[in-house]
Amino acid sequence: MQSAGFFPQQAVAAAAIVEEVHKKAEPTTQVLLFNKWSYTDVSVTDISLVDYIALKQKYKFMVYVPHTAGRYNVKRFRKAQCPIVERLVNCLMQHGRNNGKKLLAVRIVKHAFDIIHLMTDRNPIQILVEAVINSCPREDSTRVGTAGVVKRQAVDVSPMRRVNQSLYLLTSGARSASFRNIKTIAECLADELINASKGSSNSSAIKKKDEIERVAKSNR
């Protein structure tokens, strides 16, 4: 006589149903940025910045278009959850006249990524991540003092500020390079990211980072 519980056929059927449910729960299609660039082969080499460069740690970080309309300034540190490409887009919307023109900024980044791929034959998302890692200062100097006696003291920079400052330096360099120049902002951004990813001193962000670290070293 069969003991209480599942019959063998029922057990097989139940296992098949569970497997089907799991398959449905998993994303079936691969998410590609701008329907071109894959997130799967991109890696963050600096272990201290892994939690602050939102790339593929969660499924929601992988987006087709860097325009999530998230409210990332509502809470402190929430902007670390914003996809890194979207943070680059947001940094391009600076200098009054460009405020709020996010679709324009998205198009600039899209063109810049196409140019990067043509020039390097690599994944532009990986180039961006390397540029961010290379152009963030690890040491800075702050003003310390009371009663009018002020001296500068060298301090370590937190990972969150490193990413923030890196994106600011990259976009500022691209913006100033394209001002009163025949080159478009997309071409200048592509050049800036490629040079920064190599650690080249032709990059404005790398120059600025070296200067910040040099000043901090003299204030130790």
C-alpha cells in the first residue's frame, strides 16, 4: 500500500510547475543600454566603489534608456542607487541654460557611446566605469581652524564623494573642451572618457585629480 504523501507522478508534476514559475520570474531577455550595449561583461575593478557605481548589482540598475525619473535626492545616499549612466546624463544638465533638458543629455551620451565604440572597439559602459575609477581623487584637503587661524589639513575622501567628484570633473572637462570649438559635446565627452579610462594626462579630469592630490599631499 502507498504511504501518505505525493505519488511519484504528482511529485514530478509539482517539480515541473515550480521550475516553470522560476523561469517566469527570471528576466527572459537581456537588457541592453540603448538596445546596443550589454551590462553582463562590465566589471568594477575598484572594490571600494562597487557599492556606489550602480551597474548590475540589482536587475533594476540595468536600464534600456538612462531616464528612470527616480526621486534620488529625497533621502541621503539614495543617489548611489541611480544607474551610473543616468548619473552621467544628469551631470551634463548643468549651467542654467541646460537645466531640465534631459532628453538632450541622453542623446549626447548615446552619440558619445557610439563614438567610443568606433574608436576603441570596446563596450562604452566599461570605458565609463574605468574613467570614473581613474579620475576620482583619493585624498583632498579641508580647512581646519578656529578664531581666524585657518590651516588646510589633508583628509581621505569617502567613496560616495569620489564618484560624485569624478562625474563632475569628467562632464566639466567635456563641456569646457566643446565651448567655442568646432567639435561637438558628444565628441568631446567621448575623448574625455577614453583618455580618463587610460589614465592619460590629456584628460581634464585626470589633470584636476592629480592637482587635488598634490595639494593634499603638501598639506599632510
